[in-house]
Amino acid sequence: MAEKINIADLKIAYFGDKTVRRYIETIADAESTLRLGSIAAVTAGEAAAMALRAIRLTGTEDEALKKAEADCETLREYFVKIIDEDTKARKPLEKRLVAGASEKEIEGGYLTACIMIDELMYSSIQMMELLDRVADKIAPTAAVYAAAAVRYARTAMDSVRLVHAVYGARIVDEVCSHTVTREPEIAMDGNAEFADTLMKKFESVIE
């Protein structure tokens, strides 16, 4: 027999279309269903937007810059989508926690909840790699936005790491807990020198 669907379980609060003022108020609301994963997606979206601004201020007549602009716009739109996709990805977990599901089912819920924020993590790295490919072409007057884009991307990634730390602390199985906690740490450690170098490169030419 098919599981009976509770319509209330399907209701999801969406945040992607809120005004900036309302969104910031929602972050401060302790009763809000908005979580750090969605906030990280906003930060990543801002990073992509600033990267786009740097590229467009430089000029997109160059083919490499034109491609970077198109790719960065795709990432920007994707980050905006993740704002609400993270909320949806957490829904099965929240339902299982309320229902008092088994440890294995709850563990699966945490792993599902990681899906969108992991996409956010690796897409943020992609965005930095995209900027790196055109770093020598970015105009000094636009470099401040490029440098800020890298900083914001790293902040988004660090927020993902923090979400993983929370999930890892709540997962009972030690191996799964360690894996969930360590994955974003490894990704960040592996890209730390690259991100630092890229940011310093942009900062060194700011006008």
C-alpha cells in the first residue's frame, strides 16, 4: 500500500524571490525555515554577480571574456536556484526527525540534505577557476569586484563546511560522520592556495 501523503509535508517556504530587506529579516528570524545552506547560496550568487560585474566593466569584446561572462551568468542563475533547492533537499530529513525514524533513515536524510550544498561548494570552485582563466584580462578598475568575488566564494564554501560540521556531529555512524565532516574540509584545503593567489593577484592591480 502506498504511503499516505500529508499535504502539509509538501509545503515549503521559498526565499529566492524575497526582497533584500525581507530576506535579511528572515535570516534573523529564529522561527524561519531558512538555513545556512540557503544563505551560503545567496553569498555564492553575490560572488558570481561581482565576477560578472568585473568582466562586464572590463568589456566582453574578447572571446575569452565573452565565454567567461556566459559561464558566470549560468553559475549565478544556478546559485539563485540553490537558495530554494537547499530548503527542498532538507525536507525528507526534517520529516524523518519529526517521525522518529531509524538512525539509518536519518543518516540518509542528512546525506540527501548535503546534495545541494555540495553542488554549491564545487560550483564556487568552478567560478574561481573561471575568473582565473581571464585574470590577466580584467581591467584594474574592475579588479576590486573580481577580488571580492573570490572572497565571497570562499565565504560560501566555508558556510558549506559549517553545515557539514553540524550534520557530521549529528550522524551516529562514526565513519559516515567523519566522511560528511571531512569532505568540504578537503575541498577547501585543496583550493586554499589557489584562491589566495587569485585574490592577491586582483588586489595587486586595483585602481
